[in-house]
Amino acid sequence: MINRREFLMAGVALTAIAGGAGTWTRAAAQQTLTEADLLDMAPTGKLSILHITDIHAQLRPVYFREPSVNLGVGPVAGLPPHVTGADFLGLYDIEPGSPRAYAMTSPDFAALAKTYGRMGGLDRVATIVKHVRAERGDDNVLLLDGGDTWQGSYTAQQTLGGDMVEVMNALKPDAMTGHWEFTYGTERVQELIETLPFAFLGSNIYDSEWDEPAFDAWKMFERGGVNVAVIGQAFPYTPIANPRWMFPEWSFGIREEDIAAHVEEAREAGADVVVLLSHNGFDVDRKLASRVDGIDIILTGHTHDAIPEPVIVNDTLLIASGSNGKFVSRIDLDVADGKVTAYAHRLIPVFSDIITPDAEMAALIDKVREPFSAELARELGTTDSLLYRRGNFNGTYDDLFCQALIAERDAQISLSPGFRWGTSLLPGQAITVEDLHNACAMTYPAAYRSSMSGGLIKDILEDVADNLFNVDPYYQQGGDMVRVGGMGYTIDINKPIGERISDMTLLDGGEAIDPEKEYVVAGWASVNEDTEGPPIWSVVEDYLAGNPVVTIEENRSVKVKT
């Protein structure tokens, strides 16, 4: 495999758009960026693999700000995907203010959004998929969905994923795996899977009672004249990060030994190419690639990373395709004698104002949304601030949620989970029901109010911090730090568990939080089955009724030591 310098100098593995970053930047400067600029690519070999992941039920184009903070620890500190902002632009030779800069980083996001517009939309994704299938031939293209597809919007919540299944069936992927899909509960998940005309793969999901595989682990496809084995890997910590009581019949895990066994099985069955369709998260997949031989490509998901070129570990290409439908990855492979001899890669940005929507898919999206159209458009307020969630620590969207929880639930402290899903809103935009639910649509939305000791609050923060900053990726569960309202703290990400959090302080009055004292805490998305409280969207809507114009000041309550 080639290294990054060879990649950039020789242009063997194409990224971003045809002609490299320079062509894209010049085209944008000349206001001549076209659909052809985004989609046309000199082919390599006969096989093309397309990858989408972490769509989170976003059918239409959205704004989604990439993180300004994405810290890595231990040996991965400073490595992709733990590079953001100006450092990211420098690493990948991206010109500030260019379309690539807007799509993949956070600097000047609000201003650039007004120039380059929304991204994504499954009707635009359909255009890309059909373009590649027409160019390469249906029998030479494999379309794979990395999961987190059925959850994350008002319409998905109302149809329990039914709208997404109908639309994705029309897109015709060849296989998918899952994570948030399981939060619809065992019965509903099984019901939806039965309607899929493609494979649902989960090599690491077992029947809890019989300790037997619950889903097909892998499937062989013949594409481009070669045999491609696709192994599915669902999110290994689903029963920890999400309510286990919703799917008690299934157990999960990384199950590294199982993956190695499936790779061997696939090779023995004649696989020329082995692909891991993964929802592990990038750092978990990086470690996995270093320990399991024989995987040609890992299509990684869960952590929502968008990386414009492959990361190569142990001769395995790690491909990260972003989230919310913002990107489609295309990987062309030349295969001879059972081995990949050459490849080309492009992370295709789905600029919704440039890529023509596919008419059939657009009509289907309108159809599944129409019963909810009036409620989706109902306005709840406006925002004077950029509202975003994605980032290791507090984002402005969750600051809004935290303020609403304190005000509406009469609490001293509020906690909002560090989900990485949730779209962005620009200053001056109306906040609609659809916008609100894009940040909180889920099946366990109760906003609780309880008494917690200062010591318990610290334990919660320590536990979440270890999930995020444990030096062993196999102990990381993805996501970001729980967001806090009404309090501040200091975190040292390089300390061990129990020692990362210090200087916990109530913002109202500035007193130190006493580990022995009880505080009134409001939060949402508890994994406990008996959690009581109104749904979080009702809490925020009630808050917006009394505070219809949202202004969020820069949050300085969390101090980070790196």
C-alpha cells in the first residue's frame, strides 16, 4: 500500500473530486463547480464499492457542522480523525473557505453555509448511486449501508423507522448493519428486517439465551468479476449505550476472534476481497485492523468521521464516510489473483444545490413525509446563534436543551447526552418541529428530574469521560461528553478514570459542588426502563414558547487539559 505522501504526489488514490483539491478550489472560486466536478472519476479496475453510513433518518438536505474539537488520547492523539479546524485543512492541503473546507471542517461554518448551502438529501445520494451504477454497470457496483439509518427524525419516530426502510429499499443497497435501529425494540426490528430486499448483517450479535448467532455474519457477492465477502459488524456496545431492556434477546460485543474466523471462512470460500462493514467507531476499527489480518477494507461508522483519504493499517484501508448523508464514499478496486492490486478512492461531498435530485427518489421522499408535513413545518421560535451539537464537549444545541431542562424542570443542574447525531441551524433560521426532533427523536425521550449527590454527578462524568478517552480503543463507546448545564468543571483527558474530573462548580453563585450534598438534576435519554418524565421535545417546546428567540453565548464552563 502507498503512504500519504505517495498518495498526494502520484494521485493513485483519488480523493475529494477529480483533479484533486486544487481543481475543486479553483472551480469554486470561479463559481463553476458542477455535478460533473463532483462525480466524474477515472475508473480503476472493474469493481466499485459505495459506502454510506450514519444517515440518522435525514431524508432531505441539512446543515451539519463538523466538530471543532475531536480529541484523541494515547497513540492516536493528533492522528485522523482527531484533527480539526486549521490543522485538518493543513494536513489535507485544503484551502480555507473552499467547498472542501466547508464540508469537512467547522471554521467560518455559518458564513460558508450561506455560500455553499445545505448538504445531503437521499434524492441526491440516489443520483450519485445511479450515476456510478450507469457508469460501471450494475453487476460491478456494491452499495453498503453502515447503519444508524432508521433513527433521528420526526418522521422516523412516527413510523418507527418505516419511512427510512421504504426509502432505503428504493435505493437498493446490497447489505447493511445497525446500531440505533435496535432501539425500536426486538419485535419492530425483526418486522422491518423481514421487509428488506437486501442483507442485514451482524457477525457480533448473538442470541442471549442460546449463545448462537442471531443474524447472518457475512455474505458473498460477485461484482466486477470477483468475489467480495462483506462481514457485518453492529455497534458492539449497543446494550450499554442504549437500553438493554428494548432488545434483551440479543447480546453484542467486538468479538475480534469471530471476525478473524469469518475472514478465514470467506477466504476459504473463494473471496478475492474481504470488506468489514463496521459500526465499531474509527479508533476501534483502527485497532481491529492492526490485530486481524486479511481484511482489505473496513468501511467504518458510528463516530461520524469524514476523512478525505483512506487510513492504512496492516494493509487494510479504513474508509470513513461522514454522517447525515453529507458524503458518499466510492472505492474502485483492481483485483487480480485473489488480491487487490490497485485502488482509487473518493469521498464525494453531496452539495444539494449542485447535485440534481433524482426525480423518483424525490417523489418517494415527498410521499413518506406528506402525512406529517404541517407538523414538520410548525415554527417554535428562531435562533440568533449557530446551533450545533457535534464536538467532544458542550455544543450550542445541547446548551439550549440544558437551559430548557433547568427552567422547565426546576433544576439546579442539567445533563444532556453526548449524542453525535443532530443537525445544525444557522443564525436567523426558524426553529421548526422538524429541526427540534432532528436533535432528539428517539424511543426513550423521558426528561427525568431527580436528586443526585455531588459525588454521583462526578461519577457520571468520570464514567462518560472514560468511555470517550480510555487509551484502549476497545473500551471506548463513541459519542461525546455528557453536556452539562448549571455547572462547570475541569477535565484532564490524559488522567485515569476517577481522576479526570475536578473543580466542579455551580454556576449560580460559584460554590464548589459538595460530594456529600444533594442537588436537583434534570436530564433525558436515561437507559433505565422505569424513567418517568415528559418527552424532551415537549420540554424544549415549552421553553421556546416563553423564550422564542434563542441566543447562546460561548460556553466557557468546561475547561479542558490535554
